Amino acid sequence: MNKVLLYNPVSAIAKHRVPNSLMNIAASVEGMFEWVIVDGNREPDPYRKIAGYLATGEYKYIGFTVMPGPQAKQAIPFAKRIRREFPGTVMIWGGYFPTNHYKVVLNSGYVDFVINGPGDHAFPRLLRALENNEPYELIRNVIYRSGDKVIKTTKEDLIEQDTLPPLPYDKLAGFYPIEKYLGKTYLGNRTLAYHSSIGCPFTCSFCAVVPTYEARWKAKSAEHVYRDVKYIKERWGADAIEFHDNNFFVSERRTVEFSRLLKPEKMNWWGMARIDTMDKFKDESLALIREAGCKIIFFGAESGNDSVLKQLDKGGTQTGEQIVRFAERLKKFDIIPEYSFVLGTPAETPEKVMAQIEFDIDFIRRVKAVNPRTEIVLYTYSPVPTEGSELYQQVLATGFQYPRTLEDWVSPQWERFDMRKNPLTPWLTPAMIEKIRNFETVLNGYYPTVSDIRLNTFKRKMIHFVSGLRYRANMYKYPYEIKLLHRLWKYRQPEIQGF
């Protein structure tokens, strides 16, 4: 029986995170195939480690999990080299990048199969078919080439998460000490990264999750999540949790039940939510969530402009006024709202694009005025290939094109593109990008992020003081003095907690 190698390419930050997606795949093949994990975040020379395994001749199958940006930048040359040096290896990719860009991935000639969404069933079924020379055309959630055609099998219904096997933490500890995955963050000294659900029941037109899960969501029960968290706390000493679900707070009932269970454990935690969903939560629920240790919640605010929210398909229920009101509401519960905004969406003219950017800059200042503790994360809009989306059709009409080869994705500009910081979109000018980035610098100097645990009180006061005149006077151009302090102190801008 051939063995399986699972690879987690290096991430730009948050290197303390457990490779949860690969752990799910490892759990799915446990007992059927022997497997090893190579974590690029833990290896000084990850390719050497991979090649050492492949050189034994025992590992025919290699699975990569690939997110856009730094992971794709490393995965692409590694895959190319593996195909050249170990041509008998079967290469299988999963994750948002290959799911959204499967044609360019498969046309590269390095990757044999793409897992289209969850691989808990698809991956082991595909391996069994390959191992036994059986047909795989009817295996769901698989994309592959057949001659000149790309074949995309039907999607599987989302699996009931409580039925899945437990993640093999003890076996992972044989490769890398679990303690190394419990990082020091704003939440605690030994912070665990965990997924309690998959998918999201909404269809935002800018979100990479939508093509993968198609507005579906499945979650582990509150009791199941609590048991897992308590096990890692007692086994390895975790004292905080980052829930990297796409939307942890879909169900008020599940959230409340989990909060009641976790409250005696005295663990801080963080998760992602929608404003229009949590705004419906009862006050008692929000109070309990905070009492149970939830310190900060990430929300996709996106824009204060209702027409832009509609353009982004924010479900039709979120409004600019609600965004402001909810930030103010959370003050009384001592929960920090972490609001992300997506600036630079396409419009009919450059003047309208700039007007939308300036509107949201003023709107963000308004949010800060009602709740100064609100963390602001700024992105520039990067298109996502969402079929049937009016916004994506509008993007294509501008002449925008993705790279035509996998190698082109390795270039620095396309790496930055999928990090949503400096996209190569036809409707954004350098002046627009500069305005967004300069405002971000001044804003986050005047309101230093709480999540940068390296920034002491003196540094916070100093950077706030230096940024004060600019912020109060709406002067954002050439903030060189603030950038100098950022560089000297290695100050980190607010971002999704743990990412």
C-alpha cells in the first residue's frame, strides 16, 4: 500500500496555527493509508523534508492545501520541482486557490487533481480508486483533466460535522510539538486555532468562500466543540482560542450553548460573524458570550454605502446605519468589534470610484467616533470568480483578467492581489491605492491596534500623539513620520485576528 504525504505551505503570518485542513484530511485516511505531514511553517527547509520522504519511493500521493498569496507562491514552484524530480507522484491540491482557479492549476501539468471543497470523503475515495485502478468519475468534489477537457464532478452535500473522526493531534505531535502551535496572541499566551464549522450560508460576491460552499454551512455541536477545546487545554495547556470558521456565530442557540459550557474554563476567544446576524442576538446572549471569554469579534462591514453593500451582495439586510449602531451597541458588553472594509469596488467612472473611497473614509471616522475601540481592517477589492455574480460580470467588462499560467501567480503583484492590499484592477489608479493606504496609516496610528502585543504603553501614546494632528485635520498625504515609527517598532496594522 502506497503512503500519503500532506503538505502545508508556509504562511506569511500566524505560523502558530495548527494545519487544521490537512488534519481533517489526515483523519479521513487514518486506518486506510499511512500518512505524514510536512508543515512549511515548522520546517527550515520544507522542500528538503518533502524530497526526503518521496525519495524513499513509498509515498506515491501528495496533497497540498493552498490558500492564495504566500502559500500559492511556495506551492507552485514546489509542485513543479516535484513533478520534475519525482514524476510518478500523484499531486492533489485542495483549498480556496485551486478551487477558484482550477483550470489554470490543472493546465499547469503539475497537479493531477483538485478537491473541490471539503475533502473528508473525496480524498480517501480518490486514493482508493487510484490505488485499485478503479474509475473515479463518480467521486464527488473532484476536478481533473481528461484529454483536452476539464471534468468537474458534482458537489457533495456538506457532511454532518459531528460524524467526522477526531483530528489526530497526538499523531501530529510526533512530527511537531503541539506546544509550538499554541502561539502568544492578544487573546492569551497559548492560543489554539480551531475550526468548529465549515462554509457560510450567505453569497457575498467578493468572498472566496462562496464558490467553495455555495451558501451552505455545517457546524459541530456546541458539546463537540467544547470537548475538543477542553481536551487540548488539559493535554497541552491552551488558554485561548481563535475560531477560524468562516462564520462562527450563524446560530445564536449554538453560540449560547457553547458559551455556557466554556465559561468555567476561563479561556479568551475570538471568531468571525456577520453584523446583521449578531444584531438579532438578544442582549442576554451577547452578555453571556462576553462572560464566557469572547473579547473580540471580526465582522465584514465592507462599506457604509448602502448601494455598495448591495453591489457586494451583503444579503440585503446590512446597512450603513446598522454598522454604526451595532458598533455602539457592543460597547456596553465590552466586546471589541473588528470591522473590515473593502474599498475600491468598480464604478462607472474613476470619479465615482474615488467618491466611494472618500465616503467610506468619512464613514469609518464616524464608526470610530461612536466606538473608538473598534478595530478597522482595510482591504482593497479583489475580484473572486463567482459564477452568476453581477459584480464579477461588471469586473470582466472592464477588461480584467486573471493570470493565464500558474507561474504568473508567483509574481509579487499577484501575490499582493490575493492579499487584498494592492490589486491590479483596471478601475483603481495608483492615487486611489495611495489614498487608502495613507488613510490606513494615519487611522491606525491615531488608534493603535490592541492586537499588537509588542506595542507597549509608551509606544502607543507616542504613535497616537504623532498621528493626532493629521487625523483631526483629515490630512493623510505623505505620513512618513508615522511610517518611520511603524518600521522602527515593527508595528502591525490591524488584521483578522491570527491571520
